[in-house]
Amino acid sequence: MTADGSTKKSVVFIEPAGAAANVFDNFMKLPLTGTLYLGTILRDAGYSVRIYNESVLRERIDPFAISADVYCISSLTTSCVRAKTLANQIRRVYPGRRVIIGGIHASLLPDDFADVADCIVQGEAEKNIVDIVEGRYPGKIVQGQAIDDVEQLPFINYSLIQGLDSMDIIPVMTSRGCPFDCNFCTVTKIFGKKFRMQSPQRIIAEVKHALAFFKTRSIFFYDDNFTANQQRIDGLCDLIMSEGLNISWSAQVRQDIANNPALLGKMARAGCRVVYIGFESISDETLKAMHKSQTRRDIEVSIRVIQQAGINVHGMFIFGDDNDTVESLRQTAVFAINQHIDTAQFMILTPFPGTPVYDKLVAEKRLFHRQWEYYNGMFTVFQPKTMTASRLQQEMVSAYRKFYSLQHLSLEALKLVFNVLLDALVWDFRRVFRFSFETLLLKAGFKFLVSRFAKTYASYFKFLDEIDTPTAGK
């Protein structure tokens, strides 16, 4: 009840699932923190709040089972079709109820939801979510307001997520914005280039709060560039160790973290097990075109330095830049193997709306379609410059098959056994710790996904074969 005796509205948040065809997206199912913050803010303000995440639930939501006064639907580009379907269903089942759509895709292309939403939110909405829910803005499109001090965000109330009994990995986000401006990335379009961060003390409090909800001690830091401010991470590691948190954690970083081997060693001692790095390409020309501010040599050095610190490297590569060739793509998987990257991800360049890549391909009339569920890094949705579309698609599949081949997995298993025997001689198991059985199982899991991938994408290969032109490169 409010101060004047009225009842607060009931609010349902929905995170639709992306396309089921992306088997790699479905490998790790974690809720996004944006919806969790918004739901927590409304709950703290007295609203009745429930959050439904279709990936967490592992099933499609039944609109008849989620009655509420207000529906807030979050949309990524890959899930925007599902978001529109849900919005339409809700409007039919509950005429007159308020439907609000936000998220990355709504921020970049709000007109895509003009016919199904009462309100479309662009950008961050924590500051004005209450006014948005109450309908206090006259127009259909509402501009969010960026949070200047991210320490003012509330501690997430994970109990709002329906059907979430446990989590293997807890997502925690400690910063927003990125000082870099890669030409394929939407981060700066949504959060800006100003790096806004929480202090080490606040992060520790956030982690302790999250650990109270779940039995796991594994944390994944969602930040787009967790180590952008290395002094902050140095202080965070000190606190993790001094407080005896005993957590295992992973994070997304840039290769330049290798310039600070002392910090990497401290990160490993504080529980960092894996870093996820967007290497993107092994071609200096392609890296320059992408505005990556790194070279192939930087990548090679970073892999060695990070692994020497005892941290595993998950390397992510992008296929399809105009400077790429069939040969350079084929060499990428070889590079990943020869550089002993622990796990690798090979994605096709995806022109997300609002990025320079998207604008360029639209201007050159090279997009095949705007079926957004296929804009997930696993499909060729544009005409490549130096090869056919089907060839680009096939090279991605081949890279996965090569890196996660039975031969490569067998060599990794032998390496693990060798390190056990070698380390046992000196009673120092740091090599064994990094070449862990868990990593080997993860690679085996990816091999299984690659097999599923080939069957799932058969129809799309047919589509690409039909549209490839005779003049395109082979």
C-alpha cells in the first residue's frame, strides 16, 4: 500500500529466449543484470515484481500464467522476434494492460516495436523506471537516463527470478561503458565510452550478497572490460584474499592485461580461473580495420603471459571482415591450436544495428535480410567481400571442427597426464591446475555442440548456396 492507501501495480519482467538454433548461446544460461536491477528497484519501491527468463526456465512462457498490471519485456537483437510475439500475445490476452519494451535492440531500433508496445525505452532505465511503469511520459519512446554513480545501484534481489532454484555460475556486473570503440560492438552505443565503475569494496559487498542466494562459489563478471582500470582490480584481489572469500571467478578482459604480469599473478591467487578475450583476428590489417588497438604479436604475447600466471584463456575470433581471406580464416584455428589457447570461439561478423559495420553494409546493399534471430554470430547475414557467403559459413564450422577435433582433444588429455607426472616429481601442481580435467571436459562439450551445429544449420547452408553469386570469390 502507498501512503495514500492505493495499491502498487504488479509488474512482470520477461527476458525472451534467443533463437534455439544457436546451440552455443544455449550452452550457458545466465540472466542479464539489467532486468534484475530494474526489478529490484521496483520491488524496493513497493511494487509486486516477478522476473521470467525463458532461458533459465528452459521453456516458453505461457502468457495466460503471468497476469500483471504492467509487462516489461527486454529485447536483444536475437530475441526481438520472440519479444514481439510475447508483446502481441499479452495485448490480446490482457487488453488495456501496459506493455513496455526495452533492451539493446529497442534502444537501437525502437521503431521495430512501435506496433506492439505502449512504451519503448532507450538506454539505461534505473533512474526513471518508476515513472516509466506509472506512464508519466507522454510519448511512446522514452529516453533512459545513464547512471553516473554505479555504486548507487541496489544489491540484486535474485529471488525475483521465477523458477531459479540454483545457479552454477553467478553473474555480477561491476562497471558500465568502454573507452574503446570497436566497429562491430554495440557497448558504446548503449553505455557510452565513459568507464563507470564500482569500487573494490562495493564489489566485495555485491559478491557476498550474491553468494548468500546460492550454494556455488563461482562468479562470472559480466563487465565488457573488467580490467579497464587495473588499479581497481589490484585492490579487489587484495580484498578477496584478505577476507578469505574462496571464490572461483572469470571475466572478460582485453589482451593488454598481459602488460601487467604482477596483477595477473595476483588475479590467479585471488581465484581467477579463466579470462575471455576478444582477439577477433590474427591479421594486423583486419585488427586495424576493426579499431581493436592491438596486433597479432600482442595477442601471442598475451596468451603466453596469462597462461604463465596460471589463468586459462578463452579466445574469441570473428570471421568475415572485408580484409579476411579463406586462407587467413583457415589459419586462425591453426593459430589457436599452435598458441595453446585453452578454449576458443569462432564467430561470424554480425552487423548489429547502430554499429559502423551495420551502416557500411546497409549503404553497400550487402545485407541478405533482417531476420534478427539469425544475428547471433553464428550465421552469415551479409555478402562477404572476398568469398561466397556459404564459404564463410563453412570456414567457421571447419574452424570449430579443427580446434575441437578428436585428435586435438587426445593431445590435450596426454598433456594433462604428462603434467600430473611431471608436477608430482617436484610436488608442485600449478601446471596440472591450469590444464585441468574440467577444461578438458569443456572442450569435449564444445565438440558435442559442433556436431549439433552441423545438423541445425543445414537449411541455412542451403539458403546461402542459393543466393551466392557466380562472381563471388571461392
